[in-house]
Amino acid sequence: MTTNLTSYTHCPVHVDCQERDVKTSLTTISEADDLMVYDFQVRCEAPKFPKPISLRWKFPGKNVKGVWKPSTDFSKRIQADWELKPMESRISVDAPILSVFGHDDVNVLTIACNDAINTLELDAVLREEDNHIYCEIVIFSKPERAIIAYDLQIRLDFRDVHFSRSLQDVSPWWETFEKLRPIAVPDIARRPVYSTWYQFHQNLDQETLLNECRIAAELGYCSIIIDDGWQTIDSNRGYDFTGDWQPDRIDDMASFVEKIHSLGMQVAIWYSVPFCGVKSKAYQKFKGKFLTEGHRWAPVFDPRYPEVRDHLIGLYTNAMREWNLDGFKLDFIDDFRLYEDTPMGAKDGRDYASINQAVDRLLSDVMFELQQINPTAFIEFRQKYTGPAMRKYGNMFRAFDCPGDAVMNRIRIADLRMYCGNTAIHADMITWHPSESVEVAALQLTNIMFGVPQLSVTLQDCREDELNMIRFYTHYWNRHSDVLTKGQFKATRPLANYPLQQVVTDRYTIIGVHDDYVVPISASTDHIHVLNAQLALEIVFRCSDDFGEFRASVFDCQGRIHRESEVILSKGLHRLEVPACGMIQFERIATS
């Protein structure tokens, strides 16, 4: 089957369906200003497990620099059609979106689909024989259930806009679908978090944590995530004891939570949701109700069993109610998947055939029940389970683990911000060596300022200069959190790892400079803040217009003022000295 996409691109879509008893149709829903939405339907004569169906098209590979996908990190280059496998999207892995971008950061084509629950494969690759970009969407590559009907909407954006805008424009489209409508984001989800993971791992001590919370609260951290270790006295970083979730290391969790609350911080605790360790009582109870027992860490619960879902929901609701918790870090959701030894079908006590749909039911019920107890409960999910469906149950998404890697943290935050709408995007927990210089340690914080900070260092052991640095940037972030999290976000040069980022509101422009680039200033706002998120000692600006007279305050990474002066930001180049990992704040001088 072939149909024309648009008169603009002149690229027909070829639908490859190999089965005669499966009918397909592709129709136009809307088509205007190089932005098209199509409806693709599959109908079967009787319920069946369909073979994969592909939608393919091509266009000339002109001004194509790379291909953005939700979690490709450093690998945003053009790929040839003989290279890597297509990107897979499902409920707990990535999102059905990719963007082909040009040498000037312009959008060439952004592809998005509205099925964020079932497995899809997306790709855009270069074929060397004709220098065209070949695009493909594959459905039913991993069918979990028999179907009689399937509907998919496909959004193709060829607009001549910045690629980051084309990506950000997809979230409002996803939100129009009932099955992808996100939950509200409570204020606490947008506040800095102190985490126990990197500095303590499973070796948690109550008095040590209370002392840490006292310091963290003064530094501007509003909640603590008590990570792995609270539920077991085993310190081998394994999962043999998961499944029962009793506070073996914290003898009175309710009292402990109350003490943290008295310090002005909220509390969330960690659960590895799918895992049921072989040394747990739950393993004996649910034996035979696992997706696999061959996982390298622990058997994986099968959420298609209603009693499994009830067990997991009960764990979280009882913990929130009995211990007065404020939130949860729900981990390893992506391990709910089809394994080689997974039994198929809605039978033998399973009320769902599809794992993806069972996960949707599980997490929907979890969030509903938790909000009955605490309407402002905050739920953290970690990349890659950060797609539009996950926004229905989680209100804070964290960059995937990258300890000590400021650049990767920056990239992952930017990638998440561009397709996750107003969900709070958190940095992976920042950490550094205890003997690190304060300027290099500050790189960890200045590189994540466009996400919500999470901190994972032992504050009781920090030097005074480290505490000054943490305090300065955390308090700055808290004062400007609305600008940093809700302003119009723009990340540039994806193949150079986003060396320049900015957010803009009516009154503020905040720019992050992460490499030795000339910094363009094009927004005429009353406040222009430039974060020197690098070790360079000067910044060169290029103003696109005459912006007027400003007072410039230059800070070092500990918040000490190095210089104040009046400057005229006229059209053209300007150079200012600034300490490593410091900041320049331009404030407009009012004219009489």
C-alpha cells in the first residue's frame, strides 16, 4: 500500500503488510504548514497475533547533521541503514519520538506517534546508494496479545524551526490523548533533593542521616530519598531480599520519618518494583507468577496477575499510610518486559496478555491509591522509563545514573526536558571525590542547573569551601526555580553535547556556558544571568542588538562577589572576566 504524505515532501509512505487477512489504511487527519498528522488503522478478520507491519518513506538527505533520539546520549550522529538496530519504544522504555536535525540546529523532520504503551520501533537512517534518509515505523515487532483492531496516530513535523522547539511541541500533542494525560506536578517535585545512594549505598545509619538532613535543609534541599539499604541489613548491593520490604535497617520507620519532617524535609524511599528476591517470603508466595526467574539480579514479578499487582500496590500504600511518607523512588520499571521464558496469554490466572498494558494498569492503580492518601505525593522514575505514558504516574523524571559525569548529566537533562512537558526533570545525583578542588566540584552542580538538583555527597565531611559552593548554587536555584524549570528552554549543538543552553521568560534570560564558545545574547530581558559552567576565566558575548545599560555582578563559585560594574550591552562582541564555574548577573538599569 502506498499513499502520498504531502505535496511539500513528495515522499510516499509504503505500508508493508504481508498477511492477506489483515487490512490497513492510512488517512490524513490534518495537514498544514509542514505539520502533518495521520491515522493508521489495522483491522483483522479474527483475533490474531499479527506479523510486523512497517511504514516506510524516504526524503533527500539535505542539510542533515544528525538524528536525535530520547536516550542516545553522545550518539546523535547520522547512522547508515546497515548499522544499528532501530530505536524501541514501549511503556517503560523511551518514547515514540525522534528528530532529524540540520547543521544549523534546524528541524528537518520530527516523527512522533501516540502509542506510548505498546512496543514500536522507529528509525531514520542514511542509505549510501542514494543519499536519502530512510524512515521507518514498525508495529507488532514483539506482539504480546492477539488483536482484531489497532489504531495509531503519526505526527510528522517538517517545519523550519529549531529542533528543540519541534521536540517540545510534541508533548502538548501527546497530552490531548486521554491515555497519555499527565498527572499534576506538586511543588515538592520541583525542589532540590538529597539522596543517600552514591555516598552511602546500602550502609545506612539513622543518626548519620539525621545529621546529613540538618545540613542539607540549611543548604536548600527540601526532601531526602532514602535509597537502597533501608529494607535489608545485607550490604552486597544485591536484590536477594527484595519483595517483602520491611525496614530491617531502620527499626522504627515512622519515628525516623517524623524526625526528618521536624527538620523541614519531606521523605521518599526507594523500591525496586519488579524484583522478588529468592530469600524473601514473597518469593515463596508468588513462585510461578514471575515473568522470568532467569534475570541476573532477581526473579521478576509478572504484573499480569491481579494478586501480584495487589501485593505491590499494598506495599506502597501501607508504607505511605503507616510511615507518613511523602513520596517514592520506584526503580527498574523497564525490567517489566517479555523474556524468553515468559508465559504468553491471558490465562492461568493472568487477566492481561500484554505486559505493557499490565504495567499501565499497575502504575495507574498505584498512583490513584497513593493520591487518595496524599494528593501531593511525588514519584520519581529514572530514564529510560520516562515516556509520555509514564507521565501519568510519575511527576519527576531523573537522568540515568552517571556518577561524577557532569557532561552526561547535562546531556540527559536536556534530552528529557525536550520531550517531557512540565514533568519535573531531575539531575542524576551529583557526587565528587572528597579531595576535589571546589571549582572542579562545582562543575557537577553548574552543569545540571537546567534540571532539579539532586545531591549525593557526605555533607558532614565537606570542607567549608564545598559547603559554600553548594549553598550558593542551591539557593540561587531555589530563588530562580520557576525560571529554570518553566522558562522556554533551548539546547544547542546536540552533536557537541549542548555546550550552550538557555531558558527565557518575560523578565529573565539564564544562559549556561559549558565550553569555550561565543555566547549569543538575543533576548532583551531585564535580567540576564550567565553561568560559567566551565573552568575558563573569561566569556565572550555577542549581542544581537543594543540592549541598553546593565549592572554586572560577577560571582565566583562560592558566591563571593568579585566585581561590580556598569556595562552597556551594545550590538556586537563583549568580553568579561569571570572565575571558573562562576556567574555573571546582568541587571538592567532603569532609565528615568
